[in-house]
Amino acid sequence: MTDKLKLESFHNGTNCKAYEFYGCHIADGGKYTFRVWAPHAVSVSVVGTFNQWNDEFSVMQRLSDGESFEVTISAQTGDIYKYCILTADGRKLFKCDPYAFGSDLPYSTASKISELPQSDYNSAVENTHRKPVNIFEVNLLSWKRHKDKSYYTFAELEKTLVPYVKRMGYTHVELMPVTEFPYDGSWGYQVTGYFSVTSRLGTPKEFKKLIDAFHFDGIKVILDWVPAHFPKDEWALYEFDGEPLYECPLWERMESSWGTRKFDFGRAEVDSFLLSSATFFFDKFGIDGLRVDAVASMLYLDYDKRQGQWTPNVYGDNRNLVAIEFIKKLNVSIKKLFPYAVLAAEESTVFPNVTKSVEEGGLGFDYKWNLGWMNDVLFYCKQDPYFRSYHHNKITFSMMYAFSEKYILPLSHDEVVHVKGSIINKMFGEYEDKFAGVRALLGFMYAHPGKKLNFMGYETAQFKEWDYTDSIEYFLKKFVQHRKMSSFVKALNLFYIDCEPLYDIDDGWDGFKWRVVDDRNSNLLAFTRYAENGESLTAVINFSGIDLFGYCIPVDNGNYRVVFNSDAAVFGGSGKFRKKIYKTQNQTSEKEGYIHVDIPKLACIYLKKQ
């Protein structure tokens, strides 16, 4: 594509690879060409270590579109730079490059001339809806740290994190944002470098090697990506050329509830910027998917706003029409370029058809996080089992809408911060009951329709909330119960991967049948999952505080073997109920009968028909 066509598509909002034009690129003779979009600027210079930061040198020329600037100068890899922008009101702004491939953080706020890895990864086109998807969500800056609290580098994570994820039996890893961000406490969700991998952990090439290592072990990589908003750091995107540029200029659509600026969705150049950021990580690093953050805040004009703080759309309602069209454009564009891409939405409302294709009137995501399920089950698990009968609907309600979208069931980082308590600390009861509660919860989660996502640390039963400044407490494995919890999670992960009924039909009633749904007094659930080939697995979960003996469960006629028991001694349970085979009795028809099951308190068992 010629430079003219690149500019035209950029201004049309359809350029998915604007990073090939804007930013800093090597030119002939070892020189570098810098290009930047700054339509309100009177003039622009590039300043850096190559010209002693003097804005009188390296003055950029205005391009044919009248809005972009370009200069070619002598520089070298590793040099740091900014753009000096003279605004219409006479100010000089020193801004990092919106399209920079590297940054100088934490030493400065400048951009860095960086080399990118070669694109060499092509994932097989596959439909993950009929495959196991078990995601390990990880914050690379705090999964592990050295004794002096310094970060593990990409190279160190390649040697430690990759084999850990493989050993624990996960199919996917989801990385919390690695796009450059200045404030650690934002966890990466306040991005200043939409084309820069955080320099805290290494170079772009080292990040690519980390992703390659995951792929070598058969693990897909999903990146958390933040297109809804950006921070108001004066040296970054904020009023980039002296006026609102990347942010929406309308006062009621400019600021988010997080104290950040919202992108100006529908402005063609901003659409091209965001489309290109998403494309960039597939193209240059070979990632397999994106988890799109804060989609709900994009969909609604009144998100986190009171009456009078927002203006309805042309139809008089609260839908953000331009943001909705951008989301559709994003998903269609990524799928066209990378058909294998897994696109997941963090969306917390009842907005319809999030996971339907754009052609069918949907938003085009592959999956939606089921935050309703997460909130309901965690609320239920916090209750004293004696009173859980009053909240039984919390544990069953998700099946009322389980197939309205294609869901991921998340126990994410959001649930173990801000004094919400760790997963194990949410469980009711004394020490051993808390462990049993986690095992029952996870047994229920893995049997429930929907793909799975769990945040780092739950697998060690860490009592401490997640702390972004410290490591996950893997030293807890020195203690028996914590070590056995880790063994339980590994065994459950591997069982899930090998058990087709638990993932084959995740999006329809053909794959699910209630067996016991309304016994609120016993706090018990039972249901059967089916695969397309007819194979089945029945899950029985006792959320009560007492053992249940000879509990009558309707099932298909046959013999049933206990193939997984969360109360097994090897997992830290009591190990007191060891019966392995149950045969149907009291047959009500040629097809159905009953089994009478003994099930311990706070336990989940899986029974497979022989």
C-alpha cells in the first residue's frame, strides 16, 4: 500500500496497520523517519538524544493531508525521543509517540526507538466453542518477584511461568495489560503506549520469545486490551496537540468515572488508531486473542452517570451508537485478518447479542464474561450453610440465561482486591471448611456450562488479597492443605481437558440436564452434562454443612462410577466416603431410574456412566 493510500485509509477509519506508517521507522542509510498525526498543531519537531532535545532541529514537514507531520533524521536503536508540539495558543507540549514501539519507563516518559520481532506465527483456524478453554489469568508484574521486589523479566518468565502453566493443565493464559502504562497501581488499565510492550520486563523481542514459548507448549495467549479510556498524563495522549484529539470533545462523553478520558469512537482516525493497536499484537507478536476491557462503559452513554450528566442518542435512548459501531468494526476486522482470534468481552450488563456475529445483528465477540454468575456464586459461598436455603436461587439462576450468550465463567482479579477478600477467605467456616468450600465451588464451576477463567493465586488457596506490589504466595505449598489444594486444581484442570461432556456442548440445552435443582433445604445440586457423542457426566455438589447419606438422584439407567471426588484425602478432604460404583434402582422407565449417593459436606463428585 502506498503512503497516499495509507493516509486515506487512516482518515477513513479503516487502516488496521497504521503503525506501519506512523511512529518511527528505519529508512535508507541508517536514518529514521518519524511521522505523527497532530491536526491542531502549528508546528512539530522531534526531539531526543540524537539532537540534544533541541526543538529547533529536526522540524517536521506537514504532509499532503494537512494534519500529519514527517521528518527523516539520523538516529539509532535505543535513542529516546518525544514530539515537541507548538499549539495554536502558543504552548510547547512534549509528547511521547502514540505509535512508539518502545518506551523509556520507568526512567523517563519518553519513547524509545525499538526493534520489533519478525512475524512468523500463524495459528490454525479453529472453533474453540467445542474445545476445552481453561484460562489462567496472570499479572506479569506480580506473579513472581525477586526477594528485592524487582520484577521477573520476560526472559525469566519464559523459564518459570510457561512450564508452570503447562504443568498445571491450563489451555490458555490471559495476560493483564502489557501495553505500556506509567502507574503500577492501575494494573495496566491506564495505558499510555498502545503499541509498546511495557519496558519494565524487557524488550519487544523478549516478549515475543515468551509468547513463542507458550505456543511451543500448546498454550494459547490472550491479551487484556483497553480501548475504552486512557489516562490524563500530560505527556501522553491527553489533548495531544493542545486540544481534544483522541478523546471525545463533547463534555458529557469526554471523562470516564475512573478519572480518565474516553476515546472519541466514530472519529475515523481514532478508530484506525485502536484497530491498529489490536491488530499490532496479532501481527507482530502472534497472540491468539484479546479480552476487551470495560465494554459496558463503551456501550452506554449513561454508564456511571446521573440524570442530567448525559445526552440521549438520536433515538432518545442510552446506547452509544458510535462506540457500538466501532466494536463491530473491531471484531469484523480482526476476524478477517486473523480468523483464529479469540475475542472476549468484559461486559456486565444485559446488552443483547454480545456473542452473536455482526451479520446476525450482534457485536461479534466469541465470548462474554459471565459476571452475573461470578457475583451470585461468590455471594452464596459467603453465607453460612445453615442459611443458604434462603439464597438457593443465587446458585441456580445462571442456568436461566446460560445459553443466551457464549460465556466464560470468571473468578478474576477484580474479585480479590479492594478488601473483597481472596477466594478462600470468601468461603464460610473454619479453616478446613474454607478449603472444602473452594473445592466445591471449583467443582461446580468446571461442571457448569461455559469456559473457565481463574486468576493466579487461587490455586494455592492464598488467604491474602492480591497485592500488585508483591508475589503470589507460592511458599504456601510448604503447608499440607495448600499443597493439596494445588494438587486438586491441577487434577481438576487435567480432568476437564479429558472429559468431553464438560466442554463439548457449552451453548445449548442438548448438553445439560437438571437432576436436582430445587432442594434448597439440602443445599444440593445435581445435573448431567452431555457430549455430542452421547457420553455423559453427572455432577453432584453438596453445599451444605452436613454429610448426606443415600441421597436420591434421578439419572439415566446404568452403572455410575465416581471419577472425581473433591473430598478425597489426596486433595485435603476427609476421604471418608469411598464408594466407587452406584447402580440405578427404582427404575421409573426404560430410560431413567435413581441412584442413592453418599456425599460429604461441602463437596463435589463427578459420576460417569459406564
